[in-house]
Amino acid sequence: MPDTALTGPAVDPTDPASYAALHADAVALLEGWQPTSPAAADARDRTLALLSAGPVAMSRQHRPGHVTASALVLDPTGARVLLCLHAKFGRWVQLGGHCEPVDRTLAGAALREATEESGIDGLRIDPVPIDIDVHEVLCQGGSRHYDVRFSVVAPPDAVEQVSDEAEELGWFPPDRLPEPLAGGTAQLIEPALAALRRSPLRPAPSARRRGA
């Protein structure tokens, strides 16, 4: 999942204090969240333990691990999901990546990443997570991503635009996902469709594309 850099000139992305608001949101969100599976419950508990380190746990500079945000993008009917063939991983994966100091909520971070990586305006997000997954990554010479995942819906007739860090974007039926598929992506299908059924999703109020 691509990195982004949307910080302003007065914001130091290595300063833990710049993630204070995002950290507070993450703690409150996960403490009140009802996990969607036993594995997600374990990952939630591990993520809350990581967050006890303070705002630094939101920054990619935190070598023991850091919280990230991703989104499974659906079309309005739930008949297709949008995935990215990641240039570095060589696998199809949901959209998402590192949090930035400009983010004030985890849902906002996921929405920003999904907007940047899809090139689609008008995305809507369910602010309740659909999954959490902890996995090893290569950033910072070896670390862990504590990835909080959300359901996002694209507007009708949305046209995607491939970002610099993706080889390809593609829409796929939920029961016919492409290969090779990143671990943990398939498990998002059921909770994402449940989120689509249970409530209208919120408009993207402040998502910003790269370079905006």
C-alpha cells in the first residue's frame, strides 16, 4: 500500500506530537469497537497494546510497529470490489497505507488513502472498522503494520486512475478475486458487504488527492 506525504511545511512527520489527535481517535475507536471475528478481536487487543506507547505508535518511524489504515472499495451495489496490483508487493490488495500528521481520524486516513490511490472523488466511508490485521512489513528495515480496515463505496460510474505506486487497478466480483492476492484481503469481503447493507455510508468531506 503506497506511502503518501500530505504534510504542510510546519508539520514534522517525525514528531510524535503531530499524531496526538489521531492517536486519541484510534484509542477511542478501538476501545468501543465490536470485532468482526476472533482474529480481529486478537488484533484489536494487540493494537491497543501498541497504542499504549502513545502518539508515536501512529508514525511509520516507530520501529516496533505502527497503525495503518486501509479500505475495501465497493461499487454501490456491492457487485464489484476495487483492488490494486501493488508495484512493490506484486499482489492484489485493498487500498491504504501509512497515517500522516494531517489525519485526524483513522477513518479519515483510510478515506484519504483510498481517494489518492483510486483517483475517485466522492467516496463514502463507514466509520466503523470492518477488520484489523497485524502483519510483518519491510518498512523501517523490518516492522509490523497494525492495519485498521474500513468499507468504502464509490459513486455510480466512478472511473479509477492508477497511482504511481500501483501497476494496475481493477474491479472484481467479490466471489472471483484475482491472483496473486495479498493475505488478509479476502477476509474483508463479508464484513464490507455487511457494512454496505446496514447503513448509508458517509460522503468524503475532506479527502485530498496527492498534490492537492
